Amino acid sequence: MLAHVHPIIIQGGMGVGVSDWRLARAVSLAGQLGVVSGTALDVIVARRLQVGDPGAHVRRSLAAFPIPGVADRILQRYFRPGGKAVTAPFASKPLPSEKASRAATELVVASNFVEVFLAREGHGGQVGINYLEKIQIPTLPSLYGAMLAGVSCVLIGAGIPRHIPGAMDRLAAGECAELSLDVHGADPSDRFLTKFNPADLWPEGWTPPSLERPHFFAIVSTATLATMLARKSNGRIDGFVVEGPSAGGHNAPPRGPLRLTADGEPIYGERDQADLDVFRGLGLPFWLAGSYAHPARVAAALRSGATGVQVGTAFAYCEESGLTTQIKNQVLTRSKDGTLRVFTDPVASPTGFPFKLVQLSGTLADPTSPGRAARVCDLGYLRQAYKKEDGSLGWRCPAEPVEDYVRKGGLESETYGRMCLCNALLANIGMEQVRGATGDDRELPLVTSGDDVIDVARFLKPGAASYTAADVIEYLLRGAKDHEPA
């Protein structure tokens, strides 16, 4: 088992490429748990290669990928020396499917390897990776790629990851692993699975190597879910991240009947506050998340028995994060002048979970945005599986073109207010798709952050226009020092 000293600070695994290898590496170098986002890494790596792989980082890490032939095939397919033309679209990649091709699977495995390899390069600190349980198809090959690169910890939320620990055990042993798929309309007797066998990627006659099994931290919002996972998971749970409703990205829906404010935001109450007595009784380490990026809040978390805190938003706008400079500057400027606002949208995400949107001009959160009504589903990470009349699987997304969704048996009402997150989140990191005959139609971003973003400019030192991950860590650890006994 991997040697593991629990950190006080876990850096959140944010968005698509916001928590990239540079940010995770900076946090790990500072002695805390740097975490890369594992969402859509296959398309990110493919697009990095298509813009010429500045710094040769992808090619350097692919050179270390241990399965023969995979790196060469990926480079041949996606690498463009000097980069594609600015007005040229990115080449497409296969949509996630239960019947993924070998090429698609190789790209998923290798891209997760690349991100973890780069985050770990040149130091011995801990590096984690974050996945969404809702995105099920790529999970197993993603885990395997990250484990090949020596990831220290896997964190999974946005669902009930009860079968992930056992799958990690099998992958570490080089064995075939499987996960059940959530399928709309399936009967209790139906058994829809996604499978991944490491041996299928290695050359014939080779035995997949045994790998270190990372620690597994489940991201939860309630003590009830944590208790169930601790007791009924098919493998070892090593800890929990306890997210409150002020955290960024996807939030758990309020418990009980949905009630909205006059502005249309979900109303959370006492039932949505995690029972820390239960977490302390489970005997496992836990970290608190959701507006904990203050020394006093860190100290309070430690006094409550938590091992530490998970912080995302504060790191999202530091120099090392993957967000574009334009987005960072706009957010920091509006934070300084007190005009920044976050809206918890109950319907924007195709997942059905409330999703926090930073209200910025030039993004899909702006109701006057010309691209707000556009619906494209050419990445498909948030598509939902459904059972067709012939018993086979189909795929649909409430954010795809309405006529397509209805044709596949979905209700038109389920499409109201939905936004195409997959494409927009790639635009957040400057990897938006180029559309139109002249290449001047570019997808718009959609920025998500926790409630704490309104005061994120507090990390700026006098006269500075930016701040670093180390600045955030130094600030937060004052709370840990305050907690130390005299």
C-alpha cells in the first residue's frame, strides 16, 4: 500500500482542465495534496497535441508510457507540429460508449497517465485525481491510466461510488474490472456493465504488472451516504471529503421537497448540514469543503475533528490553474470592486444536480449571450444511458438538440434550461471548438465556482494582479498554526 501522510489541504479537482497538472504539481510541491481533474482528459490531451504541444509536455510524458505502441498511435493521430491553424476546428474523437474502440480506450488510459505523470514529475509529493461518478463509461480505463502513473489518491463524487474501491483492487492486480451502468428504464433484472481488462492493452503474451492501489476518498454531502459507503462498499474506503452546498461545481440537491428562492436558487436548510458526530464515529479521516478557504475556517475544521479542508475556488484563480487569463482577470477585477455574483442554477446541468454559475459577461451564464441557445453534443461525457425498446442501450443528453432528445424518448420538459457543459468547460481553458465556415464562431465558456469566489481577490498582495498556489497555502495554514497547542 502507498505510504500516505494525510495533508491538511486537499486542492479541489475542478472542472475540465482547471485543476491541471501545473496546479496539482504546485500544490504537491508545497506539501499538500495536489489533485488533477480527471474529467475529459482524453479530449484535453488530444487538443494539446493538435495545438503543437507547447513545451513538449505531452510528448515527454507519452515517451514514458509503458504499454508499447500506444504513444506512437496517439501521436500519429493527433499531433500537429507547429499547431493547427487558429481558424481550423479540432479533430473529433469518439464519443464515450459502452463499446469503445481500442483507439478510444488507449487515448483514455494514456491521457490519464499523462496528467498524473506531469503532476508527479520531479518531486515525491502526493498527487490525486478527481472523477465524477456520473461519468461512468471512461472510469475504469481512466483509473488504470492514473494508476500506471503512480497516482496517490482517487477522489470521486457526484454519485454513489460504492463499487469503485473493489474495481481499484482488481486493476491494481492487473485483473479485469467491471462497473454497473445506471440505465434509465432498465428493469431490476437487467445487468448493464462497463468492463475493462488491462491485458487487452498489453501485447500478446505480456502479463500486466501489479500496481500500487491508491487511497480512495469518497466525496459526499451527508453522513448517511458516508455510513453506507463505509459499510457496503466492495473494497476499502480510506476517507471522505464532506462537501457543503456552498462548494463550487455540482452540489447535492437539498434534502426534502425542492424549494426555491425568489431568484430561483435551491434553498438549503439544517437537514443539509453534515452530522460530524457520525463522521467522527466512522473512524476514518475526513476533510470539510465549501467556503473553507480562510484560516479561521481551517482552524474550526481541525477543532471539529476533521483532518483538514478541501479548497477549490481559491486555487481556481491562481496563476497555475488552467482557466484562461481573461477569465481570471475578469473574476479578480469584479471581486475587487464587489460586483461578482454566483447563481446556483437548479437546471443548468444535464446531470440534474444544482450547478453554481459565476455571472460573467461573454459566457453562457449571461442571458444576453448569442450562443446561449446553441446545443451541440459532440463530446458526450454527460450523456445518459437509456434502455431502447429492443433492449439495447441508447444515449441521450438533456442539453443536446431538443428534437434529438425527444426522438430518443426523452421529455421536452427535461431540456428546459439545460446547458452544454462539456463544450463550455473546455472553453474555460482556451480549448473551445471552432465552428463555422470561416472559423470565427467559437464556443463560449461557462464558469463555476463556490460562493467564496466573491471575495477571491483577498489573495492578491498589495499592488499585485495575480497570486500563486503557494500564496493560498501559506494563507490557509495560518489556521493550522492557530490550532496547534501552545
